[in-house]
Amino acid sequence: MWTFPFVLRVMRRHRDKYHCNSLPYAESLCPLFSTNAPQLETDFIGVEKEERQFDLLIRSHTKMDHAKCHHAQLLVSGKAQNKFFSTRLVNLYLHLGDVFLSRCTFNWIPKKDVVVWNCMMSAYVRCGFFSAAINCYRKFVISSDLRPDFYTFPPLLKACGNVLEGKRFHCSIMKLGFQSDVFVAASLVHMYARHGYLGVARQVFDDMPFRDTGSWNAMISGYCQNGNAAEALDILSAMRSQGIKMDSITVCSLLAICAQFDDALSGILIHLYIIKHGLEFDLFVNNALINMYAKFSKLGDAQQIFESMVVKDVVSWNSIIAAYEQNNDPVTACLFFKEMQSTGLKPDLLTVVSLASTFAQVNDLRNSKSLHCCTLRRGWLLEDVVLGNAVVDMYAKLGYVDYALQVFEELPAKDVISWNILITGYGQNGLASEAIEAYHLMEECGRITPNEGTWVSILTACASAGALKEGMRIHALIIRNGLVADVFVGTCLIDMYGKCGRLDDAMSLFYNIPRNTSVPWNAIISCHGLHGHGDKALKLFEEMQKEGVEPDHITFVSLLSACSHAGLVNEGQFSFQVMQERYRIKPGLKHYGCMVDLLARAGLIEKAYDFIQNMPICPDASVWGALLGACRIHGNAELGTLAPDRLFEVDPENVGYYVLLSNIYANAGKWDVMGKVRSFARDRGLRKTPGWSSIEVNNTFEVFYTGNQTHPKYEEIYNELRILTAKMKGLGYIPDYRFVLQDVEDDEKEDILTSHSERLAIAFGIISTFPKSPLRIFKNLRVCGDCHIATKLISVITERDIIVRDSNRFHHFKDGICSCGDYCSWIWFKCQALDFFLMSAEYKQEVAASIASLQEEFTGRSTCSL
């Protein structure tokens, strides 16, 4: 009685057009299942032949409507309760993606034996429904008197989400006496190794009375997955000593560990073994080879293997797309994705993960949004945290932090990687304070345990924000977790202390972490460069060479930058030569940019321009920007107008270059041209980044903008500035109006100089802290020459150490002396002398007196030498 309603429900699941299209197919099945066709029974030799015919028919199904018609015919013929037929239908529905019909078919089998239960559990596992498989086992144990067999546990062990579930099944296996079965034991090894319990996995492996190739592969892959290459190779040697040859699974595991440890030679030798033993046509082996050669950055070899493959599955396409994406060739990755689409293959989750990174690299917001919509439409974003993390990372790298935050908040489950991506995204987009706030929210969750990636992300944010106290608190947590000796975490601590002005603490940490790689050396050399200690940076480089550490391209970027900040032209040129001749490192754009900055800062602008003209690669915005900045400092209007033409070709949207050009014209008194440049920038929708300075007082960051009068203590701040200015003038201070790039009266110019953001921050620090305590100021732009002079005098008046970190370097002011050696100020003074005769007589006297007094202080020379 229940058969016909079910038939109607099955057939009604088709829309009319599907039902009609399926009628010829249904008619073709009628002779096979009709109860009124006794003549067909003589065509089959027993039940076995009928089952073989049915099995072949089931395997031919690729569409859901055909499967449903087939099921309906079974119901009409009364054979739907046959365990053989029903078991095949359970598998078929799950294979086609309909879990509901599969479960319904299973439930309507009247007498289920252990084979039927095993089939249902195995089908769940194959389709990724691990929880459903374990629940099915529990129901099997509770609702039936059947006893599990050898085939029950292997799929269940694969479905275990944690080691506790696996141990429960292990106890059942021991109780039933199945531990000696080779398939069950190999599944136990897989389960324990997957959860990191290699000791227990090895014990199970050693207790096996017989081992087949699959057992050996389980142990080898377990060691490989946990990064234990030495033990994996020991197992391999034992395997080969017993005369067991490597199969495709063995070589796939070994190829993965060769890629992990960057062992190209062993990888090539395994490739030779693959060819020698005829495994080069195996689909899984080829996919593993593509991944390995991609890790070695040998994209030509990876593509050659891909193109030689006769059969390519989704994994093959994912491998070649990821190969180019991970090696910074997103354009080729996109081309392979388009080719994949032309073959009719549909992307899976891993395809989308690679595409998210690819679109971020090419800065393609339109396709990134399309990808996001695709994941929402298919429900993937709510199912897979890895994909959700990839989408958050994609928007963060594109600079759309609001979108990244929105996706992050919509994730149903957030792991530590989700939080790491959000913190890193804030930091990479210049939102260091927001990154620190995100870390605090992660701490409040309580369920998330920070890892090395978390510490690296938050320490980088603390370094950017100058949050010394927060960084010290993080340092304490790292010590508690025993990760100080980790080279990456330790390097970030060095960077944080160095960028927060605590160079001694950075050096102390440097000598207490492993220094056998270039990473910590690069960090400490860069920190000394930021502080203007070029000589110390060069000595550290010599010490690095003596300890046998090979410098890399980042080392020389840090070293050249240190030479540039300290004005060590000859040493910088020699380092550039050593990089190419001794270490065979091909200079990149960053190296060329440092060299241009080195030459141009020292006043060798023509030489810097010739250097650019002779570059073997096309200069980018950083190279031309360094030249333009030097032209502004040295007052070279001719090259100062040539450089912007090149800059606006390569980076027309950077407002900073328009500001530099307008400042050059302002210094020359060409206010009309300056106004045109600024109007042109405004017409393009560009806005100048406002200057701000911050100071940390009582665990709170106070941010001041130029001319800020909204602070609750602004009256006290400006009153303190008036007192300081009067005292400075008593020491011979004369405001340098050349740093006011506005065409206003002199009294207004003095007010503008007094209200610069760094002076507001210093005044606030003075009235808010104990006398003679140090002040730490962070400024997003460069400190102007007048504020540099004023801060030197304030350090004498208040008897304080004042540490100012601007966008370019550190300035330690103490007793009227700056750690930069007044290198930048001395360059400016020379520029004043070049334009000296263009000034008015009155202004000429003021500037001459200012230059003379500071020149005597710095060099001991007299006014006549100028």
C-alpha cells in the first residue's frame, strides 16, 4: 500500500519537462522489472546475472531524473526491498548528492544486515558527512542485534573529528578482536597520525602481525603530514628492505615532504623512480609532481607535467592554478582558470581559495566580488572556514577592510587563522590601532589560543603604532608560552622594540635567539638604520658574514637604507657592488630606490638622475619619488619638474607626489604654479594625508592633528607652547618661515609652525607626565626642519629625552643633540644658502642668523664658511 504514494512522490520531484523526458527511459526499463514478463526470466541465468545487469545499469546513471525513474520502476515491480538493489540505490543517491533520498531508501529496507549498515556509513563518509556516519553507527549498535565486522570501522575511523572519538572506536576494535586485521590496523594508524599522535600510531603499526603496502604507506604519510622527514625515511628504508616496492601513494607522500623541506634533488630522484617504474601516467602522482615543482618555483616543469597528462581532474587544475598563484604570476593563474572553465569542469572549494588570492594580487575588485557572490550562492562560505578566511584575506589585501570585517563577522565559525587574517589585514592597511583592538576581542573570546602567526601579526601592529607597553605585554605572554626562541616571533620582537625606540632591548633579544638565518640579522640591521646608526649597521653586516650567515636581498635593502640615513655614500656604493659581485644577487627595484635615495640625499642629484637613466629595469614610483624628494630638499627645480612627469606615468594616484611638487614651487615662491598643482590633484579626487602625531600617556594613545583645538586640554597645551617658544627665543631660536608652505603673513606663519602636530604632542606630554621623564612621539609624516630645531631646544629646556619617530626614521633628542647628526637639517641649510640671494633683505638677516647659530653648534664653523 505504501509503494504507490512513494512512487508518486519520487516522480513528482521532477518538473513536468523532466518527467516527460524520462518516459522513454522508464519504458526501456519496464521489461527488466515487469512482473508480467515471465519470458525474460529464461534470459537470465539465476539471480546473479540479474544483479550484474542491475549493477551495470546503476553505474551508468549520471542524472538524478534517471535514478529516480529507475527507483520508481523497482517500487512498481516490488523489488525495492531487495537488499542488493536498495544498497546500490543508497550509494547512487549519495553519489548524485541527494542525502535525503539516500536515507529514505535506507530506512525502507525492512531487514537490514551488517552489509547494508556498512554501506550507509561508508556512503556518508565518502560524501563528507562524517557526523552522520558516526550517528548512523550509534543507531546501528542501539537498534539492532548485529555485530560489526571488519568493514565497519575503517570508514568510521576516517570520520573521527577528534582523537577521543577515535579512541572509542579503538576500544570497540580491541573488544571485538579486529586489531589484527590489516585494513582496520592501517585505518587506526591513519587516524592517530592525522591527529598528531605519532607515538600511538607507531605502536599500532609495530604490533601489526602482517603489513601490506597500504600499512607502510599509512605510517610514511603520517610522518610526512607531521613534518617528521627523518622517521618517514627510516620507515621507507625498512619497507624496501622487506622487498616491498613503492607505489603511487608512497611516492606522493615522499614528494610532499621533498617540497616541504625544499629538497629539490631528492624530488628529482623520486621523479626518475616514477618514470622507471611506469607511474608517470598515474593521476595522483602527476598532481603531486605539479605541487612539488611549484614549491621549487619550477613552473616550466610543473606546466610540462600538466600538459602531458591524458586525464585531468579538478585537483590537477587546482594544482596548476595554485602553482602560478603562489609564485606571484596571477595573470597565468587566471588564464588556466578560464581554460578549466572551457573544459566544463566546475570549481571546488580549493579552486576558489586559489582564485581569491589571485584576484587580490591583480587588484581585481570586480571579479573578487563575483567570487564572493559565487560562494554565497553555493553556501560554501557558511560551510568551510578555510574558504571564509580566504575571502576575508582577499578583501584585506585589496584594501577594503570594511568588506573584510563584514565577511569575518558573518563567518559561523572562526578559528585562530580567521583572527590572524583580520589582525594582519588591519596592520597591512595602516590601521595598527584597529589591529590591536581586534587582538583584544580575540582574547575576550576565550576559546581561541594564539599561535605563532598571531604573535607575529600583533607584534607587527604594535611596531607600526609604537605601542610599546602593549608590545611588552605581548612579550610577557610569549615568554609564558615558551616561544621566545622561535626565530620568527623573536625577529618580530626585535623589530617591535627597535621601532618603539628601545634599541638596547632589541640588541639584547637579538643575541638570545637563533641567528643561523638572515631573518634576525635583517631586522636588527634595519632597526639600526632607522635610528641613523649606519656605522653600527655595517659592523653588524660584517659580524653576520663572519658567522657564516648568507645575506639575502632583504639584507642589502636594510643595509643600503641604513647607509642612506647616515649619509654613508661610499659605504653604500661598496655594499651595492658586493651584493652583485660576491653574492650574485640581482638588484631589484627596492635596491635601486635605496641607491637613488642615498645619492640624492647627499646632494648628488645629477649623479642620482644618471643612475636612474642607466638602470637595466624600468624605474617605479619609489625610485622617482626618492629623486623628487631630494629635489625638494635641495631646491633643484629643473629635475624637480622632470621627475613628476615620470611619477605620474607609473603612479598617478599617489597624492604625496603632488604635494612634493607643490612644495618645490612654494619654496621657490611660485605660489600661482603651486596652486595649479594642488587644484589639479583635487580635480583628480586626491586628498592630502593630514599630518598627525601620537603619544602614549597612561596606557592611552592621544592623537594630535596640525592646528588641533578640539582636545580637552588644548588651552593648557597652547599655553605651554607659548612658554616654550619664549624660552626658545631666549636661546636664539628664530622661526624658519620657509617651512610654512602658505602665502600668509609672518605672524600667521609663526602660529602655523607652533601648531604643528609634533609640537602639540610634545606639549601635551610635558604637562601630562613627570618632569624629566622621556617622551615618545610618533608622526605619520616627516618632521620639518623648524620642528627639528625646536625639539632640540625643548630637550635642553625641559631636560628630557624626546624620541620622535617620523615616516622615515628615528630622532633621539637629548641635551640639544639629535641622533640623526642633523644630517637632514644640514642638507636643508645648504639649500637655504643656494637660494640666499633670492630672499628679501630683512628675511635674509633672520635666516643667516639662524643658519649661523645652528651651523656653529653642529660643525663648529663660523658664518664666513657658509
